[in-house]
Amino acid sequence: MRLFTFTFIIFLSLSSLSQTGIRGITKSTSGEILPFSTVYIKGTTNGTTSNSEGYFFLKTPAGTHTILAQHVGFKVYEKQITLSAGQSVRFDFELKEQALRLQEVVVTAGDEDPAYRVIREAIKKRKFYENEVSAFKTDAYLKGLFRLDDKPEKILGQKITIDTGILYLSESVSEFSFELPDKVSERMISSKVSGNEQGFSFNKASDFNINAYSKFIDLDMEREYVSPISPQAFLFYDFEWLGFFEEGEKLINKIKVLPKRATDPVFEGIVYIVEDEWRFHTIDLFVTKARGLEFIDSLKINQVFAPSEYDIWMPISQKYSFKFGAFGFKGSGYYIGVYSNYKVEPNYEAYRKANLYEQKFGVKEEADLFQPTDFTAEVLVVEEGSNERDSIYWKNIRPVPLTEIEVADYHTKDSIRLVKESVPYKDSVDNETNKLTIGNIFLSGYTHSNSVEEKYWSIPAIISIFQFNTVEGFVPEIQPTLWKQVDGRTKYWVRPSLRYGFSNEKFNAKLEGSYRKLDNKFTRFYAGGGRYISQFDENESITPFINSYVTLVDGENYLKIFQKSFGYVRFQQEVKNGILLNTRMEYASRDTLTNTSDFTWDASDGTDFTSNQPPNMELAETGFPSHQALILQATFRFRFKQTYATRPDRKFIYSSKYPEVFVTYKKGVEALGSDVNFDFVQVRVTDDMKLGLVGTSTYAIGAGAFLNDDALSFVDFKHFAGNQTSLSQVGKSFKFELLPFYQFSTTKPYLEAHYEHHFNEFIFNKIPLVKKLNLQAVASANYLTTETIGNYVELGAGIEHIFKFMRVDYYWAFRNRDFVASGFRIGVGF
């Protein structure tokens, strides 16, 4: 293998002779390899980054050019090189450690460190540089690599079959465009994924479009991180001036960034700031797990800036490297971005406000870089054939040479890909994974695979089969599933469900299935039918597991169910980008049920379960005679200005910064023997909001009314997600924590509102000792008003991320200003 790799590298080097460019190694004068150094043509943003072994190749046009090589902590190396067309030369850059000058600055006890003067000036210019560029366009090369360095042999008795080494290696080349305030457009023209010849890279240039001049830097974590030049920087950082060095006619300050507190959402590391201009030259910062990173232990960010058009400095290389570890797994990885061929549109208005317009542009005629039609909801399009580029193309286009291990990974995975796609190999893997074990029988469930035909079936684990309620007693419920995939996407699934109540001695069964059209409109068809058990609240206010627990342990039966013989069809499709239609038609025969069991695990006598007909303030008797119901329902989901990506094989939806709106119309039709006649409309709005350092908020508002309630049963009432147990369903949007189940279900107009604010670590990271636990505070409020309940309010305060997955809240409930209840709620979730 190493012989092949060495031969391949030699071939790669020789083949680059046909390209006009410079190749070599970046290293120190002592011979130490300097990985991820930046090499670029002076006066341009055309450059590259050396790989982790120090190798680089800089594609260079014919002519005489001054080449710059730089690395954090080392002096910039300049070399003038002349090339003729088709010529490739070898030059190794040997960089000297940066000798920092400290003369003329004497700091005595009590004096302010000179770094504070520099940072103060940079803060003054921060907003200008944040908005200096109105729009830009650039070519972006991205490479991502994840590797697993260590793993456990088993988890929960299950053998870990994944190998250590490179898990994911991908490269992409895109044309990326940006316009203030947040418009992006990207066209991926080439894509390569190791081991997946037909795959498309998930690299996305907009994910790395981080503006270092923002007050808060969003790393897509729970918290935003305070910039070292934020207006609040001196509340979070200490700074130390390490000296300055000269680069041409510019003086560059080297400043050490030090967090004031170990758990604040801040960075540490080095920033280089240009004297007088007060802009970033280079940033080399990192953040650790103690400061709120999720799922990773550390993240390092490096950005190198260089002058582009109009002497506006833009990032020409970025590198994010990380390490992670959990449950015995340890690994690392990085993303590299190299940006070239910038086209820049200055923010002329920003220059006017700064009184720099005439100095910068004179009488320049202003021109827009983009037209309004250049930016649409389609923020990324992956070109057809982008994953079919050959090795010659990649040798010509790739600005960062592959390392030896990356060359080996491409070769090995491409070689074994053919083996893995063969029928004998897939059969052998299936034979191994399809073996029945005690673990999957009792704990994890069993899945049988036919990888050749992409057909699978599964059965649940025994531990998940049993539940208990007072109507059926102990109920084993089995739901095996059969599904068929095409290129990894489920095309259809079929699921029979069987349950038997040992107390009421009734057998129920249903059959459901779905067919998915593999288009970009998310078209799906569903159908089902049979005789089965349903909760009065179709959204399941209480889960069978929670009900089983409180019934057997506490002697409380909150689950209220009825039996229905039914058939339904359902259809889903995106009718327009951002508008998803969901329709359903069901015909059912409904029958009321009564308790048949009074069993609990409590040995003491006297358990008195409530009736299976729930009490309600508007209806004296919620039980109902057997009847038929034909119900039609349509729901539109609106995501305003929803952005998306299109690839040749599918469409991917991204988030919207606007609230999500659901509009539902439900009609009970008095036809074909149906006994119901009602019209119900409902509007729901949900949204998430990032509020900087103080955390994130979520809210959900719902309102609805029956336009007609001529004929309906209690099943058709509007039910609210209450809770009378100590266990909470974390993550459910429309829920109350102290509201009795079904008591205030209504046919009257209603309004409900729910709000949660997650302080993340804003509060607890300031408390000694406690801050080491990485606990997070949360506050919540729930409101409901109907004709019957009046005004109902819940207020809650809690702690989440206990042991990373637990949450505990305490709630107080008030009805028409009178205190009515309080209690703890415990939930599980990430």
C-alpha cells in the first residue's frame, strides 16, 4: 500500500509539470514542517494552503510574480518568480520565526498594557469593517476530513464494527456569492467524496462565511461567542501585547487574547491587527468544551486576510479544526477553505459615513455586482455531473495537495467500493449482521437486511412491546416494519400492528403503509386501516410508556382511549417552495370502552381508578354511543422565504429566519352514513430566536374555533396537551405541565401561547463550582384562554443538561389570578 502511495505521489508531482505553477513545502528554517501555511500571489487573492504535511501547489499564470508565504508566528517570506506558459517550478519556503519588536514601549506596574489601545481602536472600526463590503463573489475550494482515532470494543453489549481511520473525506469547488445583509448563492461545480463515486459533498461555503468583525460569532452552537473586538470585549477578555512586526510598510500588532472567566462564551489565542488601519491581518483562535461547545471538545479557527479589489482585505484561507470524544470514541477533523478570484462591491454608503469615499474612490462610477434576480430561495445548486470529474481535473483544480494518508484513503476506498457493491460482499455482510443475538432480541430490536435489493424488515425489542392500561390490562403490542429503499432513500414501507389486551381479552390489528415518490416536492402517499385503539387526543397528550408507569406505580390512569374500525388515506406534497400541503380522509366506526382492570404494583388495597370517560367542564358525559365519522382534513405549512439546496438526486430544505405557520381546516361530513357534522379551523405559529449571550427563545401560539358544531362526539373536541404526571415530554411545542387532561377540552374559540427561554450557560457559568457542571437554566410560561377556563397561566423555572440529558422544572399554575397548583416535572432530552 505504501509503495502504491509513494508511486502515486511521484506521478502526481510529475503530472503537475504540465501546469503553470509553483509547488513545494512550507517549513521553518530549522526544517520543521509548517502545515496549513498560506501561499498566495502578492497583490491578489489567488492563493492556496499547504496541507498537513506542508506540501502546496499554487496555480500561477505565466509571467513574473511576487509570491508570499505566511504562517502564524513566522515572518512573511517573499519570493519573486518568473514562469513561462506550462512551466512548473519547485520552491520550498523556509520561514523564519517572527521577531517581534518591543522597543519604544515600556510598561511599568500599574500601566495599561498596549494591547488595550489597539483593541480599543479596532472596536471603533469594527462596524465599518463588518459592513465594508456590500457584495462579493469568489471561487471557493473546501475540503473536510473526519477521522476516528479510538473506539470502544462494545457499547451496551453491542460490538462496534466501525474501523478507526478516516470516516469522511470530501472536496468541493464552488462559485460563492454574498450580498448584505445575508443573501447567499452558491453553485457547486465539482464534488468528490472518498468511497462514494456517485455521492455529492455536503460542503457548503455559506457555512464558513463567518464575519470576524461581528459582535457575536455564530458557530452554530447553543451559544454565540463574543468577538475579541465586540463592544463588550473588555467585560469578557484580557489582552496582552506581544509586540509588533513590519510587513512591507505596515506594522502588525500581535495580541494575545485571554478569557476573563473559564466558562464564558469566548475565544482565546492570537489576533494580528494592522496598526492605523485597525483591521485583522490574521486570527488564530480556539474555544474549548468548557465554553459551551456541543458534541466536540475543542474548536480552532484560523483566518488569513489579504487585500483584494480596492485594497479591501478579504479572507483567502480559513481552517477549522476540532477534536471530539464521547462514550469511548475519540476523533478529530478539519475543514479547509481556500478563496480566490474575488470580485468585490464596496459598501459605498459605509465609506461616505466614514468620510473616506473620495479618498478611496474619487469620482468612480458605482456599479452593482449583482442583479436582484441573482439571489433566490435556492441558495445552493449542485451541478449535474459535478461528481463525475476525473483525476486529471482534480489535479488541475485542487489548490491544496492531498496528504499521503488522503491519497491512500481515496485509493483504498475507491478500490474496495467495487468490492462492497458486489453481490457476494453484500450477502456476506448481511449474513453477519442478520445474526440474532440476545441483545437485539431484548434491548435494541432486530433488523434483517437484504442489501442487494435494498429491502429490510425489523421487529421491536421485547422491552418495548409491553404496556399497561386499565381498559386492556397488560398489552403486548408488536409493530414489525418492512421497507424498500432506492439509493438510500425509503421508497415505501408497510407496518402491521398487533395488540392483545389480557384483561378485556380483545385483539386489535391494523395495517399501514406509505409510498414516497422520489421527487423534489416531497410527495408521499399514506394509507391504513383496521380495528385499533386510539386516544381521545389524537396528538397523544400522554405516552403509553408514561401512562404504564404512573398506573402501575402511582395508581393513576390518565390514558383515555376508545376503539375504532377505520380506513384512511393521506397525501402530502410541497405545492410551492415553502408551502407544504398535508391532506387526510378517514372513515371510522367509533366505540366507547370501559375499564376492566384495577391491577397495580402497590400491594395495598383501595386503588380507585377513574373512569375511562374523562371528566370535562363543558360536557357532563364524555362517553358516546357507537357511531360513524367521515372526516376530511387539510393543513398548509408556510415557511416564508424558505431556502433550499438542489442536488441532482434530491432537494434539501434549510431553515427560515421567519416564523413557521400552520393553517388547518377539519370537516366532519354528514354523508355515507357518517353521524358527524362540524367545521373546525386552527392557526399555529412557531419560531426560534437567538438572543446573543442571554440564550435562545422559542415560542408557539395557537388559536382556533368551531365554525359549526352541529354534530360531534367528545373525540372531535379541541383537546389541549395537559400533564398530571411528574414526567414531561421535552421538546413538545404545544404543551402544558399542570393542566388536567381533557378537563378543559372545548368546542369554543380558544387561544394558547407557550414560551421558553434557554439561558444556556448564561447564569450558571458565573457561579463557582456549579459552573463546572455545565448546567443550563430555563424559564417558561404557558397561557390558555377559553370561555370555560377563563385565563389560565403556568410559570416555570428549571435546570437542563443535568448529566447532559436530564431536565428538571418547577411550575406554578394560576387560573383567573388564583393559584391552583404547583409541582416538579422531570424530562429527558438533548
